[in-house]
Amino acid sequence: METYTIRPINTGFATTSRAKYIIHHSAHKYFDVQGEQDLPVIVFLVEGNGMKILVDTGMSNTEIAHKYHHPGSYQPEGYAIPDQLKSIGIDPKEIDVVILTHLHWDHCYHLHEFSNAAFYVQEIEYEFAKKPIPLYYKSYEYPELYGMTPQFDGIAFNVINGEAELFDGISVYPSPGHSIGHQTVVINTTEGPYHCCGDLVFTYENFRAVPELKYEITPPSRFQDIVASWNSIVECKRRAKSTDFILPTHEILVLKRDLIGK
């Protein structure tokens, strides 16, 4: 089986309430949930098998993030994914594949910069994103709310239905709950398979058991379907060799991993 390297790249910070987003209210007494936390918005650059692949493409600029999404969120100068790639000598046109865990605003910016890429997303996610219920207009930047054009507008997606192998050593499986068509991307490396799990969890805290509540995991407070979210987190934890082999988009500890599988 082919092996790849994985490079985490931070595209900015989303200011997030620990109580309202990260830790479910039923477990608040067992965690420090005070205040807000600046969560990184991480993209994964995957290289191998003659390809350059992105798992997600990151967030918007500061103005859009702060005004329309999470007040206080920001993208420092040079943090947008096209700039980040250029800083390490990669032209966005060199990206062969973009795999989206889901289509929320902080995971799919600058898609049109990758003019030579093939794009992959779960079909159920794409169909919902094109016509979400009003509760999710903001998450998908639906035009009726702000008059914005979603970043995925005009992209010719390869849509996936369920679990699939996309390339030798790269597969996806559904992990719904945060969004209706959320998926986790599994990348084989010399160390073993890593699970790029998007917003399945926000931090590694969500994998913590809470014995007092008989919880095997700690669900987040932001979800589309709490039952699906719980089951998806448990399933990811079951599939991975350990939580060290799970790479959440918003976990700051992931940024301590410079190059995985080198």
C-alpha cells in the first residue's frame, strides 16, 4: 500500500466558546468551560504516490470570519492556504486533489484557486449545502442570508456515497453528526494510518471518557445530530490505532506535528 506524508498547515483562528461549542453541557462540571478559545483552522497537505492532496482548504479572511461567523476570529497575514502553499514552494495549480471533510465556511475557502484539482465530497453533504435549512445558512454562506456566494459554487465535485477508497492508501468513511454529510479521511503513512477527522471533534478533550456519567467519549456542544455525532466519535476512536493517530482540524496540539510519516 502507498504511503504518504501529512503536513498540518494552520490557516487562522476561530474564536469559540468552550461551553457552547467544545464541551457538551452535560459534562461541564468535569471540565473547565469558562471563556473562549482561539481554535486553529488546520488544513492537511498530503504528498505521495506522485500527488499533492489537500484535506480541506481552510478559512476566510479576518473580515468575513469576524463579521459573519465567529466574532474575534482572525486570519493573520499570509495564513490563507494559497499563500501558505506558495511559502513552501507549491503553486496552488500544482494541487491534484482536494478532499473536503464537509462544506462549512472554515473548511472550503479558496477552492477556485486549485484550478487543476479534482474535488471530492460526500453527496449528502453537497446536496444539503446547496439548499440548507435556514439554521445553517451562515455555516454554508448561503446567498439568501448575506448575499454571499458559497466557495463551492461552480465546483465540479466528485461525489461519494459512503465509505470508499479514493486512491491507494487514501480512503474516506462517513462520520456524520457535526454536519449531515461529514466524512473522515484516512491517510496511510510509514507510521500507520492517520484519520483526518475534520470537525468530528473540536479538541482531543472530546475523546476523553467521563466515568462519572458512564460516557466513553465527551461529545461537543455543537452538532447537527447528537446521536450521529456520538456514534461517529466512538467509531473513529475504535478505528484509529490510538488518538495519536487522529488529526482534528481545530486541535492546537496537531500543529506540534511538523511532518507526519517522513
